[in-house]
Amino acid sequence: MKIKVMIVDDQPILSEGIRSVLSSSGSIEVIAVANDGRQALDKMAEGYVPDVVLLDIRMPNMNGVVTTGEIKKLYPDVKVLMLTTFDDSDYILSALNNGACGYLLKDISAPALIDAIKNANAGDTILPAKIAKKISDAAKMVTSDREIRLRKAFGLSDREVEIAVMIYEGFNNRQIAAALNLSDGTARNYISAIYMKLGSDGRASAIAKMKEALGN
């Protein structure tokens, strides 16, 4: 069965180019093209529900980040892949926070785009090295003093304190895994160990305990 794809981009010439690229794959079928997030949701409501959405970030009426959240709320099984020219870490983190399963840049090669769609459909998180580095760099913008105090307060290992700071800064599990080049399962295991050392039962209480330890 072919993977059903919707392309959402406010530049028709780019949408047609992407459609042409994907038509070269016998395993992918483009079922709809939309000019913005609102039109994409309207088409889905009409019955054009894809397996994977290729979604631009900057669009009129409804941008890609907001659209991602709406799609995941209404169609949780649909995979959303951002495909954009913008590699700003705020865009990347916002898209992932809203449920995107990956973030691609438009300079991607045709074979790599086809592979990314197949992997996203299979449930993988798609973050090229350049994008993962952006997340990692954003995660590193913390003070060493904070790490030292958390390590002393809770007996955390170097990796655990690194992840604890990311939790404190608001990174979700997927972002942590991507930034540190860990599998989702390994990241979850570290996070569970951190919760245990902090004596917390979840993210909110862990952050509260770290704030207390840091005097915030």
C-alpha cells in the first residue's frame, strides 16, 4: 500500500516540484496539496487524510507550528514532517513540541526526502545532523554553576545532570534524545533514573525540586 502524502506550502512552484520528486517513488502517493495550514485542515475534513504531511513553517493564515498542533490534536496518527528553509532553533523546538516527528530543510536531496517520508511513516524521528546540532547548541546555553549544584544536590552522573538541566529548561523527551543522539528509549531510561534520584513522580515535580535546589 502506498504512503499517502499531503504537501502544504504557500509557494505553488515548490509544491509542484516536491510532487514531481515524490511521483518518482512507486511507494508514495500525493493525495492533496494545500497553500496554508487552514486549507490543509479543510482538505483533511473533506476526507483527504494522509499518512504523512510535508509542512512548511512560514505560511499565511496559519503557520506550520500551529498547524502541526491542530493536525496532531485532530488526527494523532498522522505524521508531520516539517520541510522548510528556516533552521532557527526556536522554530525547530516549537515544531517538535507541537508534535512534529521530524524537521527537514528544503536543500534535501530527492532520495533523502523519499527515505525521510518512509522512515517517518514507520514511526522514526527525522532530524538531520545539522538540525540535531541546532537543538544541542540550544541545550548547551546553561551555566556550569547550575550543573554543579544539581550534581551535588541529587548525586547525578554527568549525563544525568546534562539531561536534568534540559528538563529544567523545558525540553521534552524527543528533543533531549535528538540533542544528545540517544534513542527515545535510552532517553526515557535516563529521565526515569533522574526522577528516582530527585524523589519525584514526574516532570512537574522534578522541575519544582530542581528550582528548590537552585534557590529559584
